Amino acid sequence: MVRRQVIAGLLAGVVAATLALPSPAQAANGTIGQRETVCASDLFVRTQPVGAWMGTLYQGQTFLVEGPRSGGYIYGFAYGHINRRGWVQDGWFC
């Protein structure tokens, strides 16, 4: 009986500790009008959806989401060394 209570107590402690851990960052779609931070390790900036590559944004760099959306891509302004407008795959922002 005591052994069962000890095991139940340990199990409850493990569950509580697991729930208290911070969850990893989740990538999300960009919000039009917001300057978003890139969550992906790298994010290609293109001339059009699935178009020619014109630069790469890296994790922590920012992108002003202007819209519209098209086929899983979003249009906006890529800051940093790219410093121009283009399309990026949506869903990779923190």
C-alpha cells in the first residue's frame, strides 16, 4: 500500500514537472501590417511565389508582412542585408 502511494506521488511529481517546462517556440503565419521575426534557421526571399531566389533571411532577422498571400507565400519587406520587397514562405515567424 505504501509502495503504491510512493509510486503515485513520484508519477504526479514527474507529470507536474513536465507540464511546468517552457514549450519550444512555435512558428506561425505572419500578420499583415506587423514586422515579424524569422523563426526558421533560414528563409528564402523570392521575386514571386515559388519564383527566383533573391536573398535569405536568417533566424532572428525581420520581415514586414504587407500582403497579399498567395499559395503559401506572403509579400513584404525583408530587412537586413536584403533590404527590399519580396515573397517568403508563410508560417515561419515567431
